[in-house]
Amino acid sequence: MFYQIIRPIARSIVWVLNGHLHVHHKERIPEGNYILVAPHRTWWEPILFALAASPMEFMFMAKIELFKNPILAFILRHAHAFPVDRQHPGPSVLKIPVKGLKEGEKSLIIFPSGTRHSSELKGGALVIAKLSKKPLLPVVYQGPLTFSGLLKRKGLEVCIGEPIYLDPKVKLTKENEAIIYQQLEDAWAKLDREQNPDFKYIPK
């Protein structure tokens, strides 16, 4: 219920601040729930992705330090966030999202190639997909990367790719993980070219 309340509030805030959220190829979203995977380009991407794929509700990881504030912890937990210690990720980093995905009501947003995650979390994206038997949905964001750019009302572009289904018979060896991650990298590059071939991501 809380998630359903804050989603229109978030949508209104994005509209007031920018007013130009454009979602491309929403028809590619698969039936049922899935794992939305994207390169991490700015901190507000989870909000935009969750709005773009509405009415699906999403789980997402948040650094454990944010849960030290009781008010923020209440908001995060009711927004389907779960805490992750990025320096020492434990079993919960896999168990919580796998359980949630298997229940079938919520999808997961994860940034497997993001520099803000450890190597364990990067590898965890594929393990989660394997254990939950859910597809990976590649998505990219193109748009302002700073808050000042957001306020200049430059377009917020979310482009959705074709889902990637892991073969349940394939073991997640280092070699196979590398192959699947290359599929993801290729899918993101294709989406960037599809949306705007002149787009260049420059980390801030």
C-alpha cells in the first residue's frame, strides 16, 4: 500500500522538476516479474525505472548506512528496499531478492556493472536470475546526470530492451558469466545506439 502511495508522489515530483520522462519500447517488458538490469549512471535511475515500468512494483538494494536513520529506514523498507553491506555482502544479498522474485509479485532493479557495487554484487545478479528462474531485462537511461541538469528540463529517456533468458542447464562458471555479461553489455550498447547514437556517458 505504501509503495502505491509514494509512486504517484514520486511521479509528480519528477514532473514538477523536469516534466520530460519518456519511456521507449515498454512493449518489450515480459509477462510476470523480472530482473531489471542497467548500467548505473545517476542516483535517480531507480525512481525513473520504477515509474517507467509501472504498474509493476520493484525491490531494490540500498546501502546499509541509509537504514541507520529510523525515518529513512521506514520509508526504504516500505518502498521494498533491503539493506546491503557493500564492503561485506552476506547471504541476504541473494536470499531476499530470490525469495521476493519467486513469490512473483515484485520485480528487482539491480545495477550489475555499476561502480557503486562490489564484485560480489556484480556476480550476484546472475546468481539471482539463475535461482529465481526470472529473465534479465536490459534497460538504459539517457539524460541529465546532475541535479542542475535535471532542473534544466532536459529529456529523461528510458529505453527498454529485449529480455534475456538464462538457460537453466548452463552452469555459472567464470567463462559462462563472462559470456552472459557480454550479452548485457551488447544489449546496453544497442539500446544507447537505438535511442541516441550520439549519446556519450561521461561519469560525473
